[in-house]
Amino acid sequence: MDLLVIVVLVIAVALFFDFTNGFHDTANAMATPIATGAIKPKVAVGLAAVLNLVGAFLSTEVAKTISGNLLNEGSGGVSITPAFIFAGLLGAVLWNMLTWMLGLPSSSSHALFGGLIGAAVVGAGFGVVNYSVLFSNVIIPALLAPLVAGFVAFVCTLVAYAITQRTAESGDNLPNRRGGFRHAQIFSSSLVALAHGTNDAQKTMGVITLVLISGGYQAAGTGPQFWVISACAVAIALGTYSGGWRIIKTLGTGLTEVKPAQGFAAETSTAAAILASSHLGFALSTTQVASGSVIGSGLGRPGAVVRWRLAGRMALGWLFTLPAAAVVGAIAALIAQLGLTGLIIDAVLGTAGVLAIFLYSRRSKSHDIAGVAEVEAAADIVKRAGRGGRARTEPAVPSEAKVGGSK
């Protein structure tokens, strides 16, 4: 098969991964404001899509980490071929689709890294991976960022409730005061969407740049071209607009009952962590940061309940994401070694896997509609509690909207 055809095929798969990243990670920005009624679901995903598009143009540091640092370059460019990069992308895409179907907010970033690393090791040996960059820019941020974001959200939630409590004691209406955070959530969630575009779209930019370098169409050590940045920005924006209601439901109503004050604290903590990581070139998992912030805000709100059973399921998903995607990427790379026949087999199996997951997920045709309805129902209860002065005693999530177990 002509090299140019393989490169074009890899770019197409990379953009599809970018699309799955968008609908997989919509919840990172918009789950909590939807759950508190700050913004309507379809308006929220539309706003997130636009800001993801804008954010993709703000930085390329993360893209450079993937295209020039994660995998060691040989004398003529990257040591692996476009065919193996294609195999790595298959691992990432299949894991993204599987976790989306299960409603688990796993890391699209770590799925991508795992798939690439598994394929690269098969194609060029263990020496092709730059382990210092893997640990400093991927593994360590993955461990620390959710903890830091969660702690910041915990402190911010405590402060927010302490301030409004003092206001209540002076005679003001407490729920209405706290309800003001609902309007602030529009700004904070928008900032998260912008930060997500800044960090996550760059990962696909890095992969496309990597395949262009490995194919000899771009000089080694250079960053993403403008057309690459534009294509990735559009792909992630379209994916975001399609909405990932399963994961929005999990983050918005499953981990804890989100009220406006804690939602605002979670979103600002998430945005700060992601923007700082993008500036430093850390390929951060925005999903893990968002989840850590939601848990931290739940711990900070008096009387809130964190559903640790669901949190444990999510943690297991995080733990297995990178190695699982690496295994799939490695298997696909082994098949790709058969040449043209191997690439065709990979393409057929990958397409069949994606279609099977999608069709299985649609066995209930009204699932996404039900997901929107359940999150909106939760938001209505929060708003009614705020107007009626019973935000502390009325449950914020109807029983059918809970995910992963009861209180």
C-alpha cells in the first residue's frame, strides 16, 4: 500500500479518535452546571463545543510532547511507521467506545498513550519509549492532578458554604444567596470547556504530527501545522456537540448530589489544573481532574454524600485504561506486521468493534433521551429546593437517576 494512503488513513482514524474524545469528555465541563440547572443540556453542549474549538488554537505544548518527546526519534524521524501509529489509535478508539458505552468517565488521554506505546513497543522495541517523559509528563500528573484539584475544590466548597452561612445568620435568605453560584457556574464551566480544548485537542494534533514526521512529510522536531490544528479543533468540537449523556449523568448525578456552590468550586478547580498543565506541556487526563474535583466538592459540602462505590469503579477504569489500550494497540501492531493484509484486517476488526459497541449501546433507542431527562429532573429538584429554602433536606437526585449504587 502506498505510504501516502496509509498516512491519510491514520489521519482519518486520529480525527475520529478526536471526535470520540469530544463526546467522551463533554461531561468534564458541563455535567455539574447541567445537574444544578445552571444551563440547559443542549445549550451547554453547544457552548462547550464552541469553546473547545477556540481552546484548541491557544497552545501546542502538549502536542509537542506527544509528537517529539514521548517516542524517541531516530535519524530519519520517529522510529515507528505510520502503520504502527494506526494500530495504536485503534487501541485508543476501542477503549474510548467501550467506556462510553459503560458510562465510565475514563481517560481518553491515557487510552491514546497506551495504544501508541503498545504499538510502538511491538514495532520498534521497548527502547522507543521515552520513559522519563512518560513518567514526568503523563504518569505523575495523572496521580497528582486529581488529588490537587480535589483538595482545592474541597477547600473552596468549605469557604463558599462558610461565607453564605455567615450571611444567613445576618438575616439574609441562605438558599437564594447560594443560588447565585448557579449563574457563576456558566462562567466556570465555560472556562473548563476552553481548558479542555487547549489540552485534549492537542493530543490528536501530536499524533497527526507524529505520523507526518514518521512518513517523511514533516521535519523531525517541528510542531503541528495550522491545518492540523484546525482539523483537530473542528473534530473535537463536533464530538463535544454530539454529547456524551451516559458520562454526563455519571459525573453530574452519580458521584455526589451537586449543588451550585460546590459545582462552581469543582469547575474552577478543574479549569485551573488543566490550564496550568497545558502551559507546562503535561498531557493531563481532564476526566480524572474533573472527577477529583467533583469528589472534593462533595466532601466539602456539609451533609453531602459521596458514592464511593461508583468512585471505586471509576478508579479501576483509570487504572486499567493505559495497559488495556496498550494491549489492544500491541495486538493490532502484531497484525499490522503482515503488511497490506494486516492493515486491512486491523481496519475491518476495528470498524466491526466500533459498530458492535455502538449498536449494543443503542439497544434502548431512548437511552440518550432518558439520560438528558434524568439529569434535568435532578436539576429541577435542586432549583425547587433553592426557591423553597430546603436545599439541605430535599434529595438532589431521584432514585432512577443514581448511577453505581445507592447512598
